[in-house]
Amino acid sequence: MSITVNIYYSGENGAARRFAQEMLVSGTVEQCRQEKGNLKYEFFYPVSDPETVLLIDSWTDQEAIDLHHASPMMKEIMKLREKYDLHMNVERYVSDEQGVPSGDQNFIRK
């Protein structure tokens, strides 16, 4: 079972995009990707909202998330959130171990 957390960072005047850029340039994104249990750490920009950035953050289990949250790196991420005055909306998903049902496969173009 994996856990995926979608974090929507919102700010003003391009703050969310500057936050994501600083996370990339500083190496913080790569450090997160190297943490034990990280499966994905990727930023995306919603087409319809230039003031929001989506982080898709996937982990093998809750223990891996807890270790990430306890890391010194998390304190740096929190400082950056404050620097850019970002607000967050969070969604959390647990993987479906059986995968995409065969009936839904008909709607997937490969």
C-alpha cells in the first residue's frame, strides 16, 4: 500500500511558482526524492490557476511520511512556505493494491 498526498500551494503574485522553483534550484526536491520510502515528489502547475502549484508526494507507507516530517529538511520547507506566504489544501489517497479494474481499462488509451 502506498500513500499519495496532493498538496495545493496557493499564494499571490506568483509566490507558489517561485516557491516550487526555489525548492528545485536549492536541491530540496532531489533530497526529498532520495529519502527512504519516497516514490514521487513532483510539482505541477494547474492550467486554470496561475497562483497555485500542485505537489504530488507519494510514499511507501505512513512510516516513511513520518520520517520525512521529522527530518531537518522539513523545517527548511516550512521556512520556505512562510517566506512565500503560502496556504495549503491537502488531499490524501491510499493506493488500490488491485490496480485499475478491468471495466475501467476500456477507458485508458495506451
